[in-house]
Amino acid sequence: AMSSQFAIKIQGKEVPLSFRHAEDEQHFDKFKEMKAFVDWCNGLDKEFLVKNITVQSIDMFGKRMGFVKFKAEVTDPHGNSLPNVVFMRGGAVGMMILIVCEEDRKQYTVLTVQPRFPAGKFNFPELPAGMLDDSGDFAGVAAKELKEETGIIVKTKDLVDLTEMAFGSSYQGVYPSAGGCDEFLRLFLYRMRMPKEEINRLQGKCTGVLSEGEQIKLKIISINELWRAAPDVKALSALCIYENLVARRELPADGLPPAEKKQEVAAADGGWRRRLLGGVVVEEWTGLVVLRVMGMERGRLSERARRQPGVGCLDKGSSASSAVVLL
């Protein structure tokens, strides 16, 4: 039997709310305080006119609200009915780990492989991920999930928020199923260097929190293979944003974090002097200046190197010649 009426506030107006199953009424207070629902109500565009809401089912995670499915009577400003069923689960974070091999500078990423019953796949490859808690601390949850699912310990300040770089404050993240679900994915990038031997040790490592039913195995792949190695919206979205940010030179192509770059630039090599200028590595040797753009190294500019394709010499008339690597 349909339950008695409750009410919630949406856009400053009282909206009638009912529960399809009377036994779910006991969760009303938790439901109206559920962070995902509060954020959804606060962020709802004014063009949606909500007349009532019926909660159809609730899944509790212990004492915490888990998943909620509800149906609303909603129209646009002209009175036209709109799709009205919502599966509410809140936001999640996804982490793309970019590992630069110390020996050959090749770039790798980490996938978790685990059973995903809703997808019907027992060995589903995807980026490390986790649901947001009530704190709203995107980076904190990302760091926690990275440790649990990969064993990699990171500081939140070292995480790059890809979705914020792409969308600013316009959207909370990437929406994988906006036609029926409120879920958004906040995508982060973590960059690190690692010896080849350590990369190999990560391959096939078993991780996860057993008490939460996680059975996770790690898979290390070349970053160039990610687009066809994982049919995962987190992975494909993160890769798309990352590659576009690299193309726009808002992130470095060599995958190294800023701290690693500073160490490299500060390192002396014989008579060479290195410094960082506007995100470009500048190398100088007795009046000869070489610019290395986007982390692509053409070698030091000897007479032989000057004849290599993609390298141009400038300012020949001055006492100090200069050259720039052109991409």
C-alpha cells in the first residue's frame, strides 16, 4: 500500500513525497539528508518543475543510505512532461595512474580487474575507482581508493583533477548515464616514476578490501593501449581529457610530475646547464641553446644534430646561436 505523504524542499518550494512501500518510511530522515539527494535538489535547474516524488525502493549500506530509485512528476516551463525516473547513487572518483619507466621513459597505466556482476563480466578491466562518501572530499577519497585498490600511497596535493581542468565548475564530473542516473565521475591523474622491476612486480598483484567483497587483480598496460584494453567509461573519459590537455600543452607529454621535472632540470650534466622556462626544458652549452618542447628529446645539438629533421637553427648572426625543436 502507498504510504502517507511527506514533503521535501526543492528550489525553495515544498514538494510532496511518498513511499511506495510503507516500511521504507522509517528512512525518510536519512533520505532527505542523503548527500547525493541534497546535492541533486540544490543543483536542479530552474526549468524543471517538480510536482511530486514517489520513492520506489531503497538499498541500505548498513546504516547508511546506499541506492535509491524514485519517480517524479516533472514538466518543463511549458507544461510538457519529461523523463522522470531516477536511480540515485551519488558521485564516484576514478584514478588514472601514469607510470613513467625510469629506464626507458615508456608510459604505463594501471587497471583493476574484478568481478562486475551488473555487467555480467567476471574479469572486468577498469580504472581504480570508488564511491564518494558524505565528506565531499574528492581528492581524499581518490587517495584512499588508490591505496586500497593498488597499494600505491599518494598525497592529495599530487593528484591532478582532470574533470576540473576540463569543465571548471560547470559540471561535477563526467556523467556516464544521465538518462536514468545521477552518478557523476570525478577523474584524477596521478603521475609517478618507477623502475622497470617494480612495474613488473605490480603486474597481477592481488589487492582490494575483502570485507567489502573486493577481489581485485592489477593489470599494467602501455598508456597507448588503454583505449582498447578497457571498455570502461572512466578509462576512456580520463584518457580523452588527458590527451586533449597534453595536446593543448596544459599537461606535459612526458608524464612526469612537476617535482620530477624540477629535479631533472636542476641536474647538471658536464658543461650543460638546464633550466625550466614556461614548461619547456632549456639546455645551454657555451652559447648554444636548445629548447626541448613537450618532453620530446632530440639530443644535444651538435653539428650532426642540427641537420636532423625537426630541428631548426636560428639567430645565426649573433655570437650565441640558438635552436628550437619543432613538433
